[in-house]
Amino acid sequence: MRENRENKERGRRDMAEQYDGASAQAAARSAGGGAADEPRPPVRRTTERGIAVITLDSPANRNALSARLRAGLAAELAAAMADDSVRAVLLTGEGPAFCAGADLKEVAAERAGNPPPVSAPGMPELFSAVMDAPKPVVAKLNGSARAGGIGLVAAADIAVAPEDATFAFSEVRIGVVPAIISVPVAARMHDRQLARYFLTGETFDAQTAAAAGLVTSAVPRDDLDSATEAVLDGLRRAAPRALNATKGLLARAGAVPPEQRTAEFARMGEISAEYFAGEDAAEGRAAFLEKRSPSWVL
């Protein structure tokens, strides 16, 4: 388990180093340091009360996962993970769509021998960066998602969608297979719904997505901000170390074979004892007895 955590941490460091240039350039442009003819960064990040808000900002192509957007998202996610003031990440989009999936024009150009303008992580690396992030990632859908965009939704720990958002695994209708996104999506959706919508490419609504386990909740659009804020406030009230450790536990939930259950209970007992004996637990008990908020609440 320790080796697995170390491998994930090395992967996050490598991604941060590979794309910190893109993040720095984005920061310079947002500060007015970029050239006038440079395109607007497709991803932007702000921090609000301990929450890093990462916005996919390429509405002209419905926030499709172009190389520039993937590079920008990887850079901003790595920067948020490295920022000790950040408790969690909120991932959202600008415009009418959350994310349209792969940039098919760019894919066609690449197959014709024209490489993307920037180096960028592939879909597996991008989804893994979200799924393996040590801090919780919440997806707040501003609109609909398609294909690879649904992979981002599934990779997030919590996803809140407006009721008018729609979803579709459109791959089979253009002659391809939803192979890579099946890794995060299959971990969320119930088998029967997964089979239906993967095989048919049908469009389904947010209520269906919630019932299938793809999103956490579907709410009226007027309630989207308040519903998301309730989740973020819950994360702000959690002790940072305990929050990160709990996310690690969730990654293993349901994955323990019966023959390994005794050993897993023993390992969980060690983790539980470690945290019950820690400073955060002492502060949490004191705050409960004194009827006040713990010191880490933002």
C-alpha cells in the first residue's frame, strides 16, 4: 500500500513538473503579461475559502478535451494539489456544456500528420490525475457532458448536475469504443444502465444519471449553486489529513476479496488507531465538548 501511495505521489510530481510551465504561462496571461495575440487559456483557476475552482473555459468548442485544455487542466490540478491552503477542488465549465469529450477536429488533424500545438497528457493520465488526487475533487456541471467529458464526471469524487443536463456515450455512433472512459465510468454506474447507454449511445437526463450512480445528485438549475456549496462547506469542515486519508479508503472500498478481509480489517485498525491518537482527533473531541468549531474549519 505504501509503495502504491509513493508511486502515485511520484506520478503527481512528474505531472506537476511537466506542466508547471503551462500553469505559469496561464498565470502570467491572467495578470496581463501575455502577448495580445496569444489565445485565451482554456483553463483557469481561482481559490475561494480553501476551494480551488478550476474552470474549463473553451466554450467555443464546448470545452472539448483538446491538447491545450488537457495540458491546462493537468497543470492547474497539480498546482491545486501542491497548494497547502487548498482543501478540495471544484471542477466546472464555462458556457452551455460541461465537456463535449475528445476534440474530434484535433484528432483528425493529428491522424493526418499535424500534431497538437502543445504536449499534453493523454486521457488515461488525465483521468488518473483526478481519481488519484489526494484531495477531493467535486464536479459541478454547468451543462451537458458527452463521451470523454463523462469520464471527467465519473473520475470526480462527487458530482452535482443541473436537471436539464444531458449525457450520452456517443462513441458507438461514430464507430469507436468507449474504452478508456470505461475505467472511471464502470466504477460508478450500475451494470444494467452502463450496458444500455454504452451499447446504444442514447441520450439520458441528469435524473437518470443520478439513479445510475454516474452523478451524486441532480438538482433544479436554480438550486445548483446552493447544492454545490453545501457539499463544499462539508469539505471545509473536515480535518485536512483525515479528509485525504478517507479519500484513500474510498479508492479501496468494495475491492477487498473475502480471503483478504481479515488482513484488511487489521490494516484498517492500525489506521484508525493512528488517527484517533492524533492531534486532529484531540482537537475534534475538544471542539465537540466545548461546543465550538474545530480549528481547521474554513
